[in-house]
Amino acid sequence: MTDYFVDLKDLDDEKISIKGSFEPGDIDFSRDNVRQAAALNWDATAERAAVEIRFSGSLKTTVEMMCSRCLEPARQDISKSFDLFFRQRDELMFDEDQEIELTEKETQTAFFSGTQLAIGEILREQVLLALPMKALCRVDCKGLCPTCGINLNSGACNCPTEKFSPHMD
């Protein structure tokens, strides 16, 4: 994966503006059953805000998923702005064996280790958060016949239409 990185040493004095584009295939969405169908264009600013790094901007792309009714490809245009906060992970802050209670502010902050932020991973997460719960190829998708499995958008089947209510079973 081709990736952009924000080098956190560059943020000591000033806000930096960056922009770029990830072509389809540059970011791996395959494990989420999503395919990037167009370039993911983004622009952002990064700045130091006290002990945190503020990374804000916007992104635009088109993705393809399976329709939740007929299993055909469904395209979704995504345009999203984001305003994220990152904090250097302190090894003393987190003991994996100990339970801790996070404040509201801490739940809105992501943690990182090292000296760079990987923009590709940040944008991948933002695209996934912008996806609808159930993708539809079109609003009036008829789905699949529950008996024979034919796509009812492309034609009707000869299966008997039985009024079934799971509440009466």
C-alpha cells in the first residue's frame, strides 16, 4: 500500500496542510467486503494542540459493496469531513491487566506509538464509518426470491407467493 505519513517532528512549530489521492487498490478494503471504485481524494491539516495532534480535513470517494437485498454490486458516493485527535501512547497509562475508566474526552482521542501517523489507515477507518448500515443497489430493490433465489429485479419467478408471518409460527 502506498501511504502518506505525517511526521510528528514537523508539527513542533506550525500547522501543516497536506492533500493527496489514493487510487483504487492502494488501501485494502477487502476484509470489509468493500471495493474502492474511484480515487479517494483528501485534504487535511495537522497541528499540535497541547499534548495532542489534531488531524482534520475531508475526503471524497466512491465505493462498491454488495446490495443487502439482491447481492448485486451497489455503489455509494462518500463525502465526509473529519476532526480527529491523537495522543502519544504512554506505556504507563495502559496496563492490559488493569481496568481503567476513560473520560468522555479520552474516548474521542486515538492513541499512537512512534513518530508518524499513517494517513491511509486513518482514511480507511473514516470511509468505513461513513458507509450505510445496509447497502442498496437502488431504493426500490426487490431482493431475492426466498424460495428459488432468483433476483426479482431482473424478472419474476413462478414460486407461490405465500403470506408468511413469523409471529404466527
